[in-house]
Amino acid sequence: MRKTLIAGNWKMNLDWDEAMTLFANLVKLEAENHINVEVAVFPPSTYLRHFYELKKGRNSGLGIGAQDCSAHESGAYTGETAASMIASVGAQYILVGHSERREYHNESNHSLSDKVIQALKYGLSPVFCCGEKLEDRENENQTFVIDNQLDSTIFNLSEEDFSKVIIAYEPVWAIGTGKTASPEQAQEMHSFIRGLVQSRYGHDVAEKCRILYGGSMKPSNAKELLSQPDVDGGLIGGASLSIKEFAQIIDSSV
């Protein structure tokens, strides 16, 4: 049975006081409620160690992850953060290939593959993002795009390494655009992705692979999306910045 993961991607939001307050409220929420799902947050990397110390001090099971890592081990790469550094401050996850990184930083499949390898080398679980743009969806090329994004990156991993990867499907056309993917559309693509995993690694691996939905999940649509058989959780953007909305999404997954 795949355990649901509700992950909050904070992107480049919240100053120090806001971030610490929100995370402390999440820790409190977890302590006061019996949460049967896995919950993780991906704040700006400058907060990771502080979050780790806070959750450790309160014996919290909340997961923490970085929003990106370098494709390189170390060296003269100003502004980059190595996976080893992220692991050393207590993180458990790394987002790789988020649509905003692909678009704004021109990340290639080759560099994303290297980032996944770095994450795995240091015991971090990559949350590998894939998804099509509006023009791809309108031209009915969504399955081709997803196949290409996976085939040349995480599908090069061994079965053992692949089993440590979480996939996040992001219909880019449904993020911050006012457009919404229906639960049926989400299920269709998640089922397609699981089928690709099965064709590469077999039935057992595919059944254990967690696939998150990352297309503007919010309290009003979370329950329907999370009830789909191949949707194993959500990668939440804007709604994760509100303790009330994030808590409602967590409750929807039970």
C-alpha cells in the first residue's frame, strides 16, 4: 500500500519570522492531530537547518526538503548548493526538475539526471517533477512529453535507485493560470506514468512508486484529486503557505 505524501513547496516565499511561524504551526498541528499521511515541506534552503533542529527538538515526523541542488559534487559553482550540503543540514528530500526550474533556468534532461544521481548518492529522496505545457496539451502531445522527460532521466536508474524516487506530475498549464485539470485528467496522466514505470521496471516496482499531483491542488479540489487510484499525494504550491489551507488538504487525504 502506497503511503500518501502531502508536500508543500514554498518556492521563494516567506521571510524568517513568517517561515518559522508557519513551520512551528505545522509541528503543532502534527502533535495535536493523528495524521496518517506523510507530510513534508520544501522551504528556501536557508531555513532547512533551523527546521531540522525545531522538528528534532519536538520529536516531529515532518519531512523537510530542498527545492533544488547542484548537478555537481563540489567546486567553483558560485551560488550552487551541493546535495551533500543539503543532506548535512538534515533534509530528506530534493525537488528535481520543477517546471519553474526547467523554464527559468533552462535545465536539461542531462543536468536533471545528474542532480538525481547526486541526491541519491547522499541518501536524499528525489521528488522528480514532470509535466506538459499548454501547447503540448492542446496539441495532444502530453504523453510524448512525459515519456521523454522520464525516459532520458530517472528511467536510466537501476531498479534499486529508482525505488527511492518519487514522481510529481505537474500539468504546467494548470499552475497559476486559472485553468484546472479535472480529477479524470489527473488520473489519466498518473495512470499513464505508472504504466511507463511498469514497462521499464515491472509491476511490483510500479505499484510501489508514489506519484504526486502538482497542478494547483487546493482545499476545494483536494479530496476529489486524492481519491483517484493513481494519485498518491500532492505537491502543493500556494496553498501550502497557509496553515489553514494546508491542514485542510492534509485532512482531505485521510
